[in-house]
Amino acid sequence: MYPVDGCPAERDVLEEQSLNFYITREMKFFTRSISAIVIFMTVMGAAACSSDHGRHDDVRIRYQSYPFYKDFAAVDTQHVGRSLERLKARYPQFLDFYLDTVLSLNTGGRYTDTNKVLNSLLTYKDYRHLFDTVQQVFPNTEAQDAAIKAAFKNMKYYDPVFKIPSKVYYFISYLHLSAFTTSDTVLGIGLDMFLGRDFSPYGSVGIPGYATIRFTKENIPVWACQVVYENRFPFDPEGKDLLALMIEKGKEIYFLKKCLPDVPEKLLLGFTDDQMAWCRKNEVAIYNFFIQQKLFYQTRLQEIMRYVMDGPNTPGFPPEAPGNLGTYIGWKIVESYAANHGGSLEEVLQSKNPQQVLQEAAYKP
């Protein structure tokens, strides 16, 4: 069993004055000894519980991060070709992937001063403003590295099967990519996607307001763990009913909670404070809605996907209800299943039968 939150209550120790019968000297010594043992075990148990908050700093992992966003922003726009060659020497495994896959420039590893698209990305005033804003918000990534490393250590502790990236590259995506993994060893984080909900260019490129809930600094370790999870368990809705999709999404939130025990649950779900409070207050009504509308076994993707995706709201609920309510209930079901099942994180994630998960969860909101 893995450690769980909460410590045993301090036990009452009978004092000598409460005894209503005669105790011999030998029995008194025995009673004091037992009392001392009880007190010692209680204190040690409390200390053990208080020292484990789901963080496992003693776990060893390989981790190295790279400030690619700063070095790319510093490319000499008067001598792009030579400057990129020097950048290639510093980032031999990442530069071409960034240019050709992330930015779709198709340079083929050939850098020239005449690449108009690349020159535009490096010199256009709006893009320079983006570079400047990212470096102002992220003068360094020490806090982000610490949070990601802690999450990866928890991941390895709870489920060593996951392949944890050992190299993290911070880059600028030009407002279209938050995070990705490649070849199980590389994690990319697009810092320009974490500039805060009030960063006006998000709306200018058509990103809806509800999506920007996830575009804050605090969300970076969430995205990091999420892409690692989805690299191993890609979300595939084809041919599945809503219950199966809810359980799949619920497992992901359960996994994120294990990796990020100190992160507010609203961040894991992409909710605001008010939306999270609404869900907790109306959990019974949300679950009953899925039961009464007989939605669990619906398979029409156009109708069921809206319950397991971010959105401005969820059909059938009041305006203050967030989207993604199916994921919320799926997480609650998986959480109950894990508590009753008593297996490891790996066993929970590998459970294949959604109906069995629902039954064994005995979920009662």
C-alpha cells in the first residue's frame, strides 16, 4: 500500500490516578512501560505521516533543462545562417526538430540568410514582442524545473514503468504548442503558452477564453506530466461509449494527482475556483444527470465528446457549470475504485473494463 493522506489520532494514555484498584509496584512499572510504548508509537506514527505528503525527493532521476528560447531569440538577424550553425552546435538534437517539425519550416538542416519565413519570425515586431514578453515572465526556469523534477520523481516512485524524459527544452511556439514529448527522452515546453489568461494575443489568434484557464505558469508541470501520460496512454475515443471515455480521462486526472499532490485540483481539470466549487457542491446532481439521461453507454462521438473535453460549459447544465464534467465524474469514480481496489497506480491505470471499474468503485457522491 502506498502512503495516504491523514495521520492516526493521538491515543489517550490512561494515567495512574484513573485506576480504581490497587496496583502493585511491579504492575505499576509494567503499566508505565506499556504507556511509554504507546506514546512512542503514536508519536512515531504521526511523524511518519507528517513527513510524507506524496513528495519523494529521495528518488533519483536524470534531468537536464535547456534555455533554448533565450538562445533562439538571440540569433543574429544580420547573419542568420552562421548564427544558426552555432546554435546547431549547442543543440544538435533539437534545433532541426524545432525548425522543421514545430515551426514547419522544412529547412532540411540548411540554414541561409535568405529564408524569408525564418527572417520574419526573428525580426517581425509582434514576434519580437513575444520574445521579450516570454523573457520578462520567465527570466529563468528554476521554479518550473523544480516543480517538474518533483513531479517526475513522484511518477517514478508510484509507477516506474513510465519512461521519464531526461531532457527538457524550453522554447517559443509562436502561440500554437504548449508541450510535447519525443522518443521518450525529450520534453518540450512552449513558454509562450503560459503567459497568463490576460495575454491579449491569445484571443487575437482565436484561442477561446475557456482554454486560457490552462495558460498560466502554474500549469507548466501539469502539461509536462500530461504529455508523458498521453505518450503512453493516448486518448482514442473511436468505438467507445461515454463511460469508457470518462474512465480513461478519470485515470489521467488520478495519475496527475499522484504526480502533483500539491497542485490544486482545479488546475488538473482546467477549472476556475468558482467552477471547482460548483462541481463539489453539485457532484450528486452531475452524476445523477448521466444516470437519468442514460448517457454512460452512448457511443455517438459528436454527442459524448463534449462531456470529456474542455469547453465554455456542459450541455444540460446551468451556465456556471464548466465543460468537461464527464472527466470530473470519471476521476471521482477512478478515485473510489483505487481506494476500494487497493492496487498500485500501475494496476489502476491498466484496468481494462470500464464497467468493472464502475461496479468495484461503488462510487457514491
